Amino acid sequence: MTDDVARLVGALREAEQCAAGIDRKALRDFVRVRLREGREADAALPVAETLQGADLVDLVPELVALARNDEYGERIRELLARIPFDEAAELVVPEALAVICAPRFNADYWDVWNQALLLHHLGYHRALRHVVEIADSSCNPDMRMVGEWIVDELLSTAGSEATAPPREKAEEEDGAATRNGIMVDVTGPMRRVRARKHLWSPDLAWDIARGEAVKRNFTIIWDSAVGESWMSLRRDGDLLGYLGADLPLLFCTAGLAEGTWPDPVVVVSVPSFTRSVLTCDRRILEGAFGSPFPPWELYPSGFSVQHLRDTTI
């Protein structure tokens, strides 16, 4: 028996040494292909469990999709918990909501519940409250039932973070965009936009954009004839910012945010136009744009500048 144990230990160590030499990308590709094709999850997950959080980032879409499966849900939740909170919020939450909302309101109610379990396990309770909004607005009684489950079984045990409204920071009163890790809270700037929009018009937006284009060396892409709501500001084909035609609001790169823009423009510097890095008090956001958004749009846990632009164009 002792010899058998020694041989097994030796084989294990040899296997670990061999595994350590395997390229990390090869391991990620092995997991991705099998999960994406919907086969051999039993073989793929043990490999995924050898990966660190940085390696798992590239596998988020496949892992979130698999989380709807009862058999693998708990293992998926533990894997995704290895990714840092803020980074996972940017990646996991949009994927989970895509499962719920695509096609909108036609997801199986058990898929929705499993995605809710994932969000709860990772601590994204604002996103959970948004799922409840989606469920409550559905005509499907099963979806509304899941919303009740989330409130009764998940949010009720999530503590004050799940039920308290977003904390308002002193900087927001001054109109500053506040950062929490990679996220940018634009509640303050949107308050300023709401207060100043009566001073704004497409003609003024065009005049200011043309003046700044000369000083800052960018070009303006805007089709005023069709009433586009946003001007694209570019340099050598690279996107530098979006300036609102109907609102005095500029989302831009840090470089374009330097210096002073003419009043009443409210400038928000963002690290990305396509990643879900923005958060905002929904009431303030809707007040600035002058209309409510459907509950499945612009979820409170994070949305991108591009998503906001496409929703309001």
C-alpha cells in the first residue's frame, strides 16, 4: 500500500509539472472552445479551475452562459468570484443581463433565476434590483414570480447595500464625476446637465464644437439634417468624444478634457467609450434626457457611453 501511495504521489507531481508548462493561452482556448460549442463542460471546467482570475477574464461570456445550467452553476459562481469585484462588474453583469434580456422577456424563468444567483453570489445587488424591475414589467407570470423570489430570497439577505439608495457624494453636488475603481459615477454631471439644458441648442453646440475643433485639432462628424443627437469628435480617425446636440454634455478622453470648455458644456472624462464604466442615479439620468428609459436599458450597475448614445441617438 505504501508503494502504491508513493507511485500515485509521484505521478501527481509529474502531472503538475507537465501542467505548469502548458501555455496559459492554450488552456483558455481549450476551455473556450468546449464551452462555446456546448460540449465537454465536464472536461473544460476542471481545466478552468486551474486558472487565475486574470486568465478567467477572457472566458467570462462562456462561463456566464453556462451559469444557467443547474449542474454547473455553483462551480461557475466560484470561478467568476476569482475576478476582482470592479473588473467583474464591468464584464459579468452585462453578460448576465444579456442572458435575461435576449430575446427580451423570452428567457426561461429558471435561466433568469440562475443568473440572479450568480449576481447575488458576486455581490452585485444593484444589478439584482434591476433584474427585479425587468421581471416586474414583464407580461410573463413566471418572470414576475422570479422577481418575487429575488426580493424574498436574495435581496432580503443582502444587507443594507441591497436596499439602500446609491450614496450621494459631496463631489456630486459640485458636478464632479466620481470614480470607484474603474467605474465613473456621472450623477453629479447629469444634475448639472439637467440644470443647464435650457441654455443649449443644436446651433450653439455646433458653434462651440467648431471653435474647439480649431483649437484642439479634431474633426466633427454630425448629420444635422437627420437630427442626430450626438456629434462625434475625431482625430485621424480615432474617436475622442461625443458632444450632445440637444444636451450640453461631452463624454471624452482625458486629453480632450484638458483645459476649459465654454459654458454651459459639462465635460466627463471616461477611460472607454465601449466598456460599461458609467453609473448614474436613474432618476437624474432620466431627468436630464427628459424621458424614462425602459427598465432593461442603462442598468444601474453600469453602462457604456456607446450604449447611452445608441439609446438616445
